[in-house]
Amino acid sequence: MARAASVCLLLGVLWPVAAIDIYSPRTLDVLNGTDVRLKCTFHSRVLPGEQVTVTWNFRPHSGGPDQTVFYYHGQPYPATTGRFAGRVTWDGSIQKSDASLMLWNVNPADNGTFQCQVKNPPDVDGNIGEIQLAVVLKVTLSEIHILALTIGSACVLMIALVVAVVVCRQQRRKRQEKKMEMVETERGRSEKEKLKKAELEEATVMHGERV
């Protein structure tokens, strides 16, 4: 008995239990009748292999016991009974630390929390990925869409303002050029009249001297 305890203690020291980190989106808004990818990735201190197990469960928003959605150990084992039978397929890759699923034909009964748990011995402890799935009956503008629309509108307004400034400057320049042309024309006309008057006065003087 003491020898067995010593062996277990020695194995615990040489091969300690480590934690596995699981990453998944916190919330997903999905349009009724469409398909969605339930993303779940993990990071383990041990190279993933055939020892990896993946368990997906579902907790209805309306309450009730958790339901098994999917199980993976060497190969996928989708649910054969219940609401998820025939609606869930494996979309991950253990070698790439990906334990994601595809959920087909989403409906309001899928409102709830999807839980992703991965074990990769000796990494068996760690957090559980949880995705709050909300099924919407119609598309609504998200905050990102509203932000993109606001930025787009601001860009259009800025471009319109720049175009207006450029047009105003061009019109002002044209008016100034036209005004300068008029001034030059008037100045030329005045010089011609002065020259003509001087010539006439000179001719009058010369005529008086002859007489």
C-alpha cells in the first residue's frame, strides 16, 4: 500500500497535471434558419494526439438539464438523438488545436449556452469554453455596422467639403483672373487714348508753327 502511494506520488512529480486553455467567443448572434460555426480552440503543454477528447454540451436558455451535443475521441461521435441529431458536424482539427463544430439550420430552440471542454492528458484541468448563442428572427444593425456607417458618412461629408472648397477656390481664381484681364484692358485702352491725344496735340503744335 505504501509502495503504491509512493509510486503515485513519484508519477505526480514526474508527470504533473497541467491546465489546458480553451478559447471561444462569448456571444454569437445568429439569424434564424442559417448555419453557424461554433469556434473552440485550445492550447496545451502536451502535443495533441489520439489521447485528446472533446465534449460539447448545451444548456437551454429556457432551463432544464444539460444536453450532449458532440463527443470526439480519435473520431467524431455526433449526437444520434435529441434536437441536435443530424444537425452538428465536426469542423475542427486536433493537430491544429481546433475543436470547432458546425451547427446547421439554427432555430429559436437553440437559444442557450454551448460548452466546449477539451482534455489532453496529462492536461485535463482548465477552463471550459462557453458560447452564449442568441437566435434572432431578423437582421439588426450591430454596433460595428453602425460604427462603419458613421465613419462612412463622415468620410463622404469630408470629401464633399474638400470638393466644395476646391470649387470655391477655382471660381475665386477665375474671377480674379477675369478682373485682372479687365484692368489690363482698361489700362491698355487708357494708354492708347493718352498716346492718341499726345499725337494729336503734337500735330496741332506743328501745324501752328508752320502757319
